[in-house]
Amino acid sequence: MGSMLFKMFGMKMAKHALHGNGRRAPLIDVGLGFALLRDRRVPVAKKGLALLLGGLAIAGLIALEAPVEMLIGLLLNAPGLGMDLLVDGIEMLAGPVLIASLLLTHMAPKEIVEQVRGERQGVLLR
């Protein structure tokens, strides 16, 4: 019973974070962040700062994973090391862009964010 309530509560919170409650924009909107990364109206400095912060976050995450990765490398030898390098490579390429897209929705100028959000929803704002 408790796990069912926890699951329902968790789903409700996830839907609220991803879709909003109708009155305000959702807290997490990765698609909007990617649209802002591609948009020319967003200053390059803001995009660069968001990518830098994303890179630093991923570097910190990789540093925290290092002890576990060394253990996997020791236990699984060559296949473990190869899989670890593959996952770290993907993480270093995709991670900063994903985190930057999440940060850029809060770092970009509010007017531009609202314009892009409106364009994505089919509403033209001036």
C-alpha cells in the first residue's frame, strides 16, 4: 500500500515538474532549452556559460564515479575498461549539452524565453 502511494505521489510530482500546472511554465523543459541553444536571439555568452557549467557538472560527476569505475575496471579487466571509456565518452559529449539546455531556460533573458516558448506552442508574441 505504501509503495503504491509513493509511486502515485512520485508520478504526480514528475508530471507537475515536466508539464506545469496550467498557470505557469514547467520547471524542467529540455525541448525549450535545446530550442534556446539553437536560437540566435540568445547571447552567445549565455550559451557558453551554460555549456561551461554543464561541463563542470559532468566533470564533477565523473570524478565522483572514479572509485566505482576503477573497481569495475579491475574486476572486468579489458571489457570493463572499454565499456567504462565508452560510457564516459558519451557522458562527456552529451552531458554538458543536456545540462546546458536545462540551465539556459533560467539563464537566458526572460523575454526571449517567453517568445521561444510561445513560438513552440504556436502562439506569436511580440
